[in-house]
Amino acid sequence: MKSVVTYEGYVVNGFRFHTKRRQRSRKTQNSGVIVKGDVESAEKDFYGVLDEVIILEYGALKNRTSPSIVLFKCRWFDVYDEGRGIRKDKFGAVLVNVTRMLKTNESFALAFQIEQVFYVAAHNQPQWRYVIKTNPRNYFDFPNDEDIDVSESLWNHVATETLNQRDDDVLELLESEIPLVRNDVEANLVVTENVTGDGFIIDDEEEEDEEEDEELSDMDSDSSSSLPELDDNLEDADYKSDSSFE
């Protein structure tokens, strides 16, 4: 082994992690971790807090990059004691008891196995925290190819039905007789302007219209002139449970 380096922060899998010690001087909460369960653990997820980031660097041959392994040293909550260490509420949300820690010598996990969670205090239950899972940064939930094919086929089906319905409506309109004269209202006579054959309005009527326009403009001018989170409780709970890790 060439060297061992420790850090208080690390970015992996799209998540930014901070150790619990560094988090105490910050407003954000980035120390919550989760390792997804596998067959050996009966598909049980492990929740905890990050204590230390350790990078193991090994020697390499000349002109080659030294291989390294990133480990997360964590304190794990007791997820095996259902009811006292972990439970679910009536809506299926997961809660962990931050005063009950898992007694294990396997406090390390490979960095690529780690995902991020944060803990929210439960109402009137100071020792319990809701587990909220987060998505990595720059993560976009694109549908897979099968979902796209299904959605496209559904859209084509709807579009085809709509098009056929519109064609039927147009066909019915063309086949039916549309009356061009309304018989449900009285006739209204419209007086047209008296124009000459060349299209100009007769002068006498034009002068009368100009006088009416001047009177209206005077009236308009007169009228216009008159107008005007982990919080301190989690830290306290950790202090009470730290004795089991010393």
C-alpha cells in the first residue's frame, strides 16, 4: 500500500457528502447515507451517517496511475430491531431511531455502494427521524424505450380516432343542406352611401359628415379635459449514542 488519505467531504455517484463533524458548521445536511440491501441482507437497506472518507492508494508499475479504493466509514442505525430501531408509519414512510446504533465491526462501505438520504425529525418523537431519499445532481428521469413505444402507440391511437371523427363531421356537413338565409329574424334595411359611378362620395353628403365629425371631436375634447436540517436534536441524540463507538 502506497498511502492512506482521509477527507471530510467527497463527491461520488452524483452526491456531495460531508462528514458529520464538518456538517456541524454548515447549514446543509449531507452526512446521511444509505446502502441498498442485497440477497445476503434479506433486501434490507442500511441507514447511517458518514464519519470519515478514507482513500487507500496502492503502488503501481512505472508510468501507470496508482489504483485507489474509496471507503466510507459510517455509523449505522439499528435496522434489524424492527419497532425499536426502525419502523414505518401508516403511509409507508421509513423512520429510524437515531439513539439506537447497529453493533457491528463492519463500519466501512465502498463509495460506489453509497447513496444519499437526509433525516427529518418526527413530530413529538425526538428520537425518531424520517428518512428522505434524494436524487443525484444532474439526474433526469428519462423514460426507457419500452415506455416511449407504449406512449407513442397510445398517442397514435388517440390521434387516429380524433382524425376519423373530424373527417366524419366534415362529411356530414358537406352532405347536409346549409341554409344561407335566416328566417328567424326580421329583415333589416341598410342604407348605403350615395356614390357616383366613379366611386367618389357626393360632396354635399361628405360636408355633412365632416361637420358631424367636428362636433363629435369637440365633445370628446371637452370630456377629456374634465377627466384625472440534521438539526440540533439529531446531534444531541448522537452525543448520547457515541459511547458505543468509542
